[in-house]
Amino acid sequence: MSPEVKAKLVKIIVSTLALAGAVLLERLTGGVWEKWQYLLVYLIPYLIIGFDTLKEAAESLFHGEALSEDFLMSVATVGALVIGFVPGAETQFPEAVFVMLFFQVGELFEEMAEGRSRKSIAHLMRIRPDHANVLRDGRTLRVNPSDVKVGETIVIKMGEKVPVDGVVIEGHSSIDTMALTGESVPREIKTGDDILSGCINLTGLLKVRTTKEFGESTASKIIDLVENAAEKKSRSEKFITRFAKVYTPIVVALAAAIALIPGIITGEWSTWVYRGLMFLVVSCPCALVISVPLAFFGGLGGASKKGILIKGSNLMESLSSLNTVVFDKTGTLTEGVFEVTDIHPEKISEKELLHLAAHVERHSSHPIAAALRKAYPDEADDCTIEDVTELAGNGVVATVNGHRVAVGNEKHMAQLCSGWVPTEHHGTLAHVAIDGEYAGYIVISDRIKSESRQAIKDLKAAGVKKTVMLTGDRESVAMHVAKKLRLDEFHAQLLPAQKVEQVERLLPEGPLAFVGDGINDAPVLARADIGIAMGALGSDAAIEAADVVLMDDKTTSVAKAILVARKTVRIARENIVFAIGIKVLVLALAALGIAHMWMAVFADVGVMVLAVLNSMRSLR
């Protein structure tokens, strides 16, 4: 709970106790005091709870925004306080405090639901390297990445982050691009290849000629994209604010007209001023101010029970009317784990093929080797391994129990095995040859989540018109996943900026949600109408940039979130129609002199209570 919310909650409690004391004091004294003395007593709880509203109303007047919601609440409650001094009128001191108290309760619910104070996106700084090793005058100097100039040569050691974009001029290595592309499979990089900042060098030493300054490099652009995309995101104004802009000037003008025009004509000032002030009491939008935020607050609570964290009631309307849902692939529709998914032996058993591959790759630090060792963890079997040689960019060769076994890529097999034919398969292939003869291949890929297909079906059933997948992975892998899940559209080999471009292309088609989990997803999460992050396993940056967080990491929760939002919005609209309808009716009766104060109290407090009870349905 934020300090602001705690402070408001304390004010509400203190004001409630002070109001109860004032009412008790009035009952005990039996009305023997003068009206102004009772007014002083009730001013204590009124100012405790209403000072901030009065202050904001005064500030809005000072800035030329007289007809604000705070102004209306101030005029209505002050009017209720002074009604009792009109000849023949009864005091309405408790009602005035109640109105302001209920208004602040509504504000409290609103602040709690929206969660105004979000954490900073400092987590994105993790992809920004702390230093760069630059070659100058024959020496390697450790400098700040921002001090590296275009055209200089930098050295990137194993395990270090790439500080700035450039071209590899010496060396061969595997690089982890997960932070940029979301691709689970490390990429091989060699002399002449482009390399992007934010990647991690996994296996070898690289020398890179820089092509961009640090501020223009990929890692910096990701951070800038998040910051700028948040400014572009369109948000519909809350209904209460929009309604008050029209409602407030109308009721204030009507109240003034009721109080002044007939009074001038008839000379019966007390009667018409009383009606005008009662008109303001009735016009207080207490039912809307409290019940509408409470409906959303209940919806937020109901969603949280299902493992869905929605960061604010202002997101519900867009979430309830989603037209397009865009998914990241790795870690969202797929497991995001690099593992053995299939084994295709020739002339030997699956177990033997995996056994040989895992033992040859026993001492390699490559992620493919780690996946093979994980699939065959038995290191204690009777096996002799000698003469292990790692061939950069090709694979590993070793003597296993007297047989020369090679594990590598297609290029390696083409050089080693005569008559070898390439195999088409969705995923990364580790080919195995024994004594120069092809022995089969092992598929290492990212497994599709078991619930992903059901998630797409649920979205279609919920009325979502289009499902799209964006990924930094290869075209063939993306096509395979899209066909399996029956997605409407997919785009592959995308960098974060390109994902943002694809989302911007789809935005005109209607409310759009993007579902992702990685740091590379943060810019596009911020740019979409609704950003949905996979929370339990997702990156902190994605969670901070998102509007909705799926704490259970299940994509099926996206459709659940839509259904919760629709129910919540429906309840809020019911409250709006009910509250406005009753108020318009009683306002008309008050203007005609038919309504009495008890009817005005019902139109204010009674309608509020009924609307709040209706809002409580959203908790279920």
C-alpha cells in the first residue's frame, strides 16, 4: 500500500470517528445549541476529510478550470452545510460530511485499483553493459561504453555483454540474443557478421569494429522505446471525468437559475434558494464516484484470484473489447527451454545415439551440449572418451570406446560423410557420425506449451478476431508453431523495434493486446493498447512495462482476463444508467418543488448504497 493511500485511509477513519462524535453530541445536547455552534462541530470532520478536495477545487478555479469534479463536490457539500441557515429549512450538516466522506472513499478505491505509482524501468539497465574493452595504441583499455567512437576496435571476452553495435573482424563464438530477439537458440557468429549490443558472448573471444555510438546502439534503443512508447499509448478518459465536464456546468447553471430567477420574480427567496441548494445536493455524483470505481476494484480483485493482475481500472474497457491479440513466441506460446525433443537414429538405437552425442559434448560449454547432457545425464556408465576436439562453427569430434564420433551441424556432416543428405526439420539439429558414417540426428527445440492451443481456441470463442505471433526466431520455426496453433498471422526474425512496427500496423484495426515475457518485449508491451506479461517467469522489465500480468504464466488466462473485464464493465454501466436515471428524476422533482430532503438523500446516499451493492457482484 502506497503512503498516499495509507494517508487517505487514516483521514477516512479519523473523519468517520469525528462525524460519529458530532452526531452523538448533537443528540445529547438535544438541539439546545445555536446552528452555528453545531456547524463548528461538524466542520471538524468535514475539513479533515474534505480539505484536499476544497484545495483542489480552489486550485482549479485559479487555473481557469472552475467546473471540475472537485468543484462540484465542494459546492454541493458547502451548499448542504448552509441550507440550514435559510429560513424555514432544516440543517443538513451530517449529510454534507457524509457526501464528502463517500467521495473520498471512492477516491481511495480508485487509487488502490489503478496503482498510480509504478516502479521505474530500471531493470532494463541490465542489458546495458557497464564497460567496453577498446584497443587504443596497442593497449586494451577498459572504458565507459559511451566513450567508444565509431570505427574503434573493441574486445569482447567470453561471458561479457556486447557494449555497442559493430562488425566482427576476428574470432568465432556463440552469442545469446535472448534479451534482444527472444530467441532461445544461441546464434553462431564469425568474422564479417554484424553483432548487436545487449547480446552476451558465450564461448569465444571476439574483436569487433564499432559501427554505431553507444546512444544509437540496440540496447540503448530498447530503453528509449519503452520510455517513448508509454507517451504514445492512448488511454480513454475515465467516465467520471468525461461525465463531470458535461454534468457539472449543467447542474450548477440549473441550480443557480432555480435559486435566482424565480426568486427575482416572486420575491420568495428562501423557498427558491432552498430548492436550488437541494438541487445541488441531489446532483452530487456520489453514486457514480464510488460505485463505478468499486465495480472496477471488485473486478480487479476477482481477476487476481485467477492469477491475473490488471494494473488499473482504466484498462478494463480496452481489455473487454479486444479485437487483436499478438503473442511473442519464446516463453509465451512455447516453453522457452532449449531441450531435446526428438531423436532420429539410423542403424543404432535412440538411446545409443543420444549416449554418444551426450558424451562427445560432455566438456563443451555450448547450450546444445547442455541440452544433450540434460537428456542423457548418466555420466557413470562404462565409456572411454579420448582426443576431444572442438571445431569452431562445426561441432565436436572425440574417440568414444575406440570409435571416432562427430557431433555437429550440416556443414560438418557435409565435409565428413559422403552421400549425406540434408534433413528438413523444425528446430536445431545435432547430427552424429560414427567413423565417417552418418548415424542420425537429434532435434533440439523449444517445446510448444501444452495450453497454447487451448488459449487460442478460448480467444476465438471470446470473440477475438485475429491472433498474431511475432518472434525473433527463424522463419521455419515460426511457421511450424503458427500452423500447430492455427494462428491467423505470424512474423519472424524480428528485432524489438520491428515488433513495435508490426504492432503499430495492427493498432488501427481495433483494441490490441500484446502478450510477452522478455526484456525484448518491453517496448512492444508498452506500445500496445494492452500489454500482457507472463509474470512468474517473465523478466522484471516486461512486468513493469505491461498493463496486465499473468502470474500463473498460463496463456489461457488471457481469455479469462477478457471475460472478467467484460463482466466488470457491464456492472459499471448498469450503475451508470441506474444512478443517472434516478438523479435526473429527483432533480426534476426538486426543481418543481415536489421532492423533499429525504428524497434528495435517497437520490444521493440511497442510490450510492444500491450501486455499491451491485458493484460487489464483480468480486465473484
